[in-house]
Amino acid sequence: MRRRDFIGIGAGALATGLAGCAGTNDPATGTPTDGTTDAPTDTGSDAGTETDGSEGGSYTVSIDPVGEVSFDAVPETWVANNGSWADMGVALGVEPPKGVWLTSRYHTQYYDEVDGVSVDTSGMVDLYQDGVSKELLLELDADVHVIDPNFLMNRFKGWEQSDVDEISEQVGPFFGNSIFSQGYAWHEDYQYYTLYEAFGKLAQLFQRTDRYEAFSALHDEFQSSLSDVVPAEGERPAVAIVWAGGDQPDTFSPYLISEGTSFKQWRDLQVRDALAETDVQDFHSNRGEIDYETLLEIDPDVLLLRGQEAKTADEFRNTVVSFMENHDVASSLTAVQNGDVYRGGSLYQGPITNLVLTERAASQVYGFEGELFDRGRVADIVNGDV
């Protein structure tokens, strides 16, 4: 793809304030979509330092599948494919993106867990509005589009390489990778990045690698603390992760724990995957669903429902869990009887939301009580005190 160099003005400060959001299925398909701490493999010209772009000087950052992208100055405005990348931007202390794929899936309420970090999404735009139009991207006029172009061209009809080239040349380059899942066949043709590899790439783009390095060190400490949380292998409960929309779900999309940032907390906690011990196929393989009868045959110790993040824990219990407790079949599930049905976390997570969701998952699955990461340190890094 052809690339254009562009002039940015400089990354601004993180916005404050918090807006709620509601969960939905992907309008493109009517179904839900949806690491390790590896360091980035490429470095920008100012790696290890922070700059606001005021001193000038071009630099180049490389990311698959886009390749090398050159910048004359640090981008000021951007759009993000999803909450994974948006959260990375928050961690780097830059202005929130002008738009994400679906704002309802950028669950900013997770920042309530960290005093001193909040995001105002009131002016943020849904990139997906019955498709993603070139006109919208032209109107947003972002300096850079942190979107995997292959996601645009393969997830639904309407985009071709020529459209990607047009936006790259007339507005700003694309820079992104579909890190949340490795379940798409079209992602097998190019490199997949772990959460912290992708985070390092974005840090190079915004020339804020000092914050990335601080978060990486914090994450290493966080990972080491998990060894005290995870029980011995034979003592871990069997966990089933499914997508369930609405207050009274009848069928479920099964999610087997696999690669991709979408499952990072479950891999890090070495969760026993109940679905992987059956012949149930992952949602990504055939868009299949299972019902309560199938769940009862599997009968997991813990049942985690995705698609419910817009609800608080109390709202979830008073709607979905209450429905299951009164359902003829669901009420026989071990997880329902023992009160072990929980919200299953979002599809998209970055460095901050991963800390929050992993701590929550440890509580849900292993009964951990307490804090696993330093909230004050997170806020300090976001605000530039590295």
C-alpha cells in the first residue's frame, strides 16, 4: 500500500470525565466479534524517549500488515479500531481517538477502578454505521488510522485495497493489526502481535516509549504476582466462556480460550477451559451456538458470559442470573446453583483494562480477594510520572 507522510501537531493531554456505554452485537454480522509481555521488535528513531513532536524530525514505525509508515511529526488526532488500541492510547496519555469501531464496546467504566484515570467518550464516533464509509473517515480527518486494513476489507463488504489507498493518501495512513483474535483465516497471512508488542508499536507511533516501558515493568510485576493466585492444576475449576446477549439468553456462542488479547487474562490465570474438553467448536470456526441442554452436559464449575459488560455486577445478577435461576434447565447447572455465573469480560483490552479484568477474573474463578496491581502507579504513568 502506498503511504503518505503527514504533519502532526503533537500529542495532547488525556481527556477527563467518564461516559457509560451499552453492549451490542456486531451490526456487521449480527453476532459478537472478538498475551504475553514480549517487547516490540522494532523501534522508532526516538525509542526510549518521549517527545511532543515540537523538535521536528521524521521517524518511521513498522507494523504488519501495513509495513513501514513514516511520520514528519507526532500525530495529534487518530481513530482506533477498538477499545484495545484506545486503551493503549489512554495508557500513553494521548488524546482519546475521535472514533472507534463501536463506542458501546469501549468499556470506559473499567477506569473507575483507577483514581486519576478517566475518559470522556461523549464526542467519540462509531466508525461502524451500517458499514464504515470513506466519507466518515474523510470527515473525521484523523492524522492516523489505527486500524488493520485487512479487518476493513474482510469483515464485511464495501472496502477494497483501492479504498484503503485513497484514505491513506488523502487523509492519513493506516497503522494497526487485529490483535484481539487469531480466529480469522485472513490473519494467517501476516504477523500477529501480543498485547505488549502492539502497545510498543503504538508507543513508537506517539513517541511515548517511556510510558510503554514503565507499563511493561509494572505488567511484569503483575504477572509475577499471579503465581500466588493460581491454584495447583488439579484444583482449578472448569470454566466455560460464552457470549450471551440480552437479559434472558437462550442460546450461546462458545468461546474456547485461545490466542489473542481477548483471552489474555484467562491464559495468564491458566484457567481450565471446560469447552476445550468437549467436541464443541469455537464460535470463530463455524459461527455455531449451544443451548442450555448442551451446557448442562458440559456442566462447568464456573460460567462466564460475554456481551454483558454494560451491566454492573448487581444488574447482571438481577437480570441474567435471576433468569437462569428460574429457568427449567439452567437452574440445574452447577454454576447457577453455586452462584458462579459472572460477566465474562470485554472482547477488547489494552494495558490498563487488562489489569482490571485479570484481577476481576482472579476473584471470579479463584476467589481471590484484594488488589493485584498498584492503582496509583498506573495513574502516575498515564499522567507522565514515569
